[in-house]
Amino acid sequence: MQDVIAVDSETHRLMFVPLILSSDKTTISVATGHNEYYPLYLSIGNVQNHIRHAHQNAVSLLGFLAIPKADKEYNDTLEFRKFHWQLFHMSLIHILQSVEPWMSKPHITRCSDGHLQRVIYGLGPYIADYPEQVLLACVVSGWCPKCTAQPTNLDDDPTAILQSHEHTNMVLEMFEDKPSTPWQGYGIISDVRAFTSFFLHANIHHLLSPDLLHQVIKGTFKDHLVDWVGEYLETVHGKTRAKEILADIDLQIAAVPLFPGLCCFPEGHGFKQWTGDNSKALMKVYLPATAGHVPARMVRAISAFLEFCYLQFGAPNGLCSSITEFRHITAIKQPWHCLNRNEPLGQMLLTNQHLDKLAALCVDFVACGMLQGLLLMSGLPIGPAPEPPSSEPGSSDSTQDAEAVDGITSVGDVKLAQNPARHYPGTLDRLAAYLGQPHLIEYLHRFLYDQVHPDVETCGMDVQLDLCPEIAEQLWIKVFHSATSTYYVRGERKYEGNQPKVSYRFCQELNPELQHDGGPCDCMSSPHPFL
């Protein structure tokens, strides 16, 4: 689309903002009843992929689409379904009318960095699952929404071409007197026009983003590869022996150690209700569990699929329906459970508006130097920080030539494992005795001193113990065996959005019964190629 827009010389030196849309019907069940909602989400293509996947408010709730209802005798009639399709597309046209004038001429917009830019908008990718893609492309279910291949011959149809609005209009004009032919012969719904036909340089057949969550992750991996392994074992070894091998595979999956990014499956992979997160987590541990139980060619097939998903990221432009699946939780389900159920739609919209404003306010506070440090430290009984030792004139301290590094004030971010380790004492004195570390309490006092006084040159190990923060005796302690620490690389650009990150993963076994003579078993890994 940007290439088509760039043909006009008046659009040169403008900023192009593609609008990324997504819609997906969701159900909130309570007891025996259910409530359906049809949210429409909006994002822009200028946002970096890691921000969109990190759920940093890059995907906003744009509105709720209507869900028409009818009596059961009319639910499956063609007339009612066509009314539903027309209502869907007309709703999208009405919602996007406000930006339609700025798809052909620039609009002066203030960007997140505070600068004014001449912006031209356009329709970008649309994230949807297959039923939603069929509805958007105005094609019959079972047909491909992106090409004209026959449903029975999707791979080798020699007459297949890419779908387009021009092709649809040509077919409808050719068979104007035969309204059933486009439906049966071409898979085209003749009574509905796609909403993109009303906007400049937009073709819904090209804008549809592949449904990777359901087609690649849950489809190819779970419904094909995992079931394929089970069917192969049953065919070669019989049902009894196949169950024994699958049980051994489950044992290997359950034996995966605790580590950030890895999910524990105590019962193996034999659970009934699968989610996208379950499938993604199983992909990380399934390959080594099958090695030795299936032929090497099958292992290579699974390995090739995983390499595609990880090395190629498996998602064009980083877009995947799992983004909106997670957004359902924060935009629909969590606000709904906080409401009084009396006309909840308006309350949910207002709640999302308040949440968006609070998120924007938080960003503004951080930019103004507020919200720095930990809230926990503000409640500790801490005296004034001691004065740093002064240097005499003419001293030859080599650190005087060093200058402060501009950039992010926070050195990094540390995330603990999802669940704490079990069977550890809950108080400091008992934990120190359990670990055989008599100086643990003293070291913790000194550690808190460094956390509270980050700008003081004196290290916490060099100050008097009575100057360190106090720790309440009734404080309950939890132990985590692993943590992920993400640091920002210094010397790069000053604003946070483009700071490269270096992520380390630390894992230390603290159980004294499992430690060997050489000390605790520690490990550290870094994905950075230069470290």
C-alpha cells in the first residue's frame, strides 16, 4: 500500500501510519449462562513488535460490534446470515469514516515523541481467525479468502489466482442474471461488499494476516504433529505398547526442570483442554522427549517445523491472533467481573477509557522523572543518606575522569519464576540455618542499603550495620530457584523504545541436600551474540 501511495509526489516525506485491526467474538460464562461480546481492536504498524507482544497498551479497544439475534427457526436461514454480514461490514465502514479523509491527504498529528508530523493513514493487516477471515473476505466457508483455488484442490489448481475486488466485481457482472453461480462456482457472496472496497488503496484479500495461533501453533503442531506421533506409535507397536511409549514421553516432559520460559507439565501432554499458551510451551520441550521413540526422519520433521516457528518467528510482521486473545482478558473479562452486571457494555467502555488514560498518565509521570524506585523502599525506616567522601584537590583518583552515562536511569528489570520453591522455611533466621548461611541476615541488610542509596559511592558491605535498613521480624520470605534479568545496553540512543536489551537467565539450586561438593550448581545464559 505504501508503494501505491508513494506514486503521488505530494505524499513524499510524509509518515505513513497503517491501521492494524482485529475482531474476535468472545464469550464470558457464568454458571449456566453466557454473555457474548464482539470487540474490535486497533493498533498501528509503527509500533515495534516487541512492544505489541509485551502488552504495553499498543493494542487498544476501538469498540464493540453488534451481534444480531433471531429466533431459532431463522438462525440458519440465508437471509439472516446475509443481514449479519452486511451489518458487520457497514459497522466497520461507519467506524473508519473518521480517518477516510486522511488516507489521501496528510493530517498534522502529534506523535509520542512530542513532535508534529504530517501523517497519512491507510488500512493495514487485519488479524483474524479463519471464520472471521471468511466473513471479512465475503467468501463462502471452506474457500480460501486469499486465492480462487477450489476447496478440493488448494495446492495444484492451475486456474487459481489471487483474490481481489476487481475479480469479484467481474464475476458478479458476468453472472448478474445467475445469482447462484458466484456462490457455487467461485465461493463469492454476491449480496455483500467488503468494507475495504469503500476505502482508498485497500484490498481485504491482501490485508488478511495468517491465523498462526490456530493454523500453525494449535493446528500444525498440536492437531497434526502431536497426533501424528501418537498414530504412528499405535500403528507400528500396537495400542498397548504405544501407550507405554507415550507414558515415557509424558515422563520426560514432566521432568523438565524449573527455568524461566519453560512450563512444567506434571501430567505430560495428555490434557484435554488446550490453549495457545499450552501449545507454545509444549513446543519447547516436545522435540527432545520424542527422540529415540520415533524414526529420525520424524524427529527432523518436527525440528524443521520448530525452526520455522522460532528462527523465522512464524508470524509475518510479528502479528498473531494470540495478541488479541490476551487482550480479551484485560479489555473484556477482567472489567466485566468488576461490574454490577447492569447494562455492562457502557461500563466496560468507560472502564477501558479510564485504564487507557491511567496508562498514558503513567508514561507522562515516568517522562517527568516521577515513579522512580521501588514503592517498598518508601515504607522502610531509613535515615538520610551519608555524605559521600570528598576528594582532595589534586588527588589522582582515576574515577574522576569518568562521566555519567546518559540514557535510562533504571539499570534493568528482574523477573522471578512464576512460582516460589516449596519446603523452605518462611523466616530469615530459620532460612539462614536451613541453607547453612549464618551471614544471610547481615548480607540482606547491606543489600537493602545499596538498593535504598543507589547514588552513594560507599558500598553496603563497607558501612556500619546499624546504618542499614531494618527488617521486620515477622517478614515472610519466599525462595525462587531462577530469575530472568534484562539489562539495557549503554551507549545507545537515549529513549527507551530503541534501547537494545541484554537478557541473562540465572538459575541456582539452593537446596543444600542437592548441592555437590563443588558448591551450588549455578548457570547463566545470555542470548546476546557479543556476550
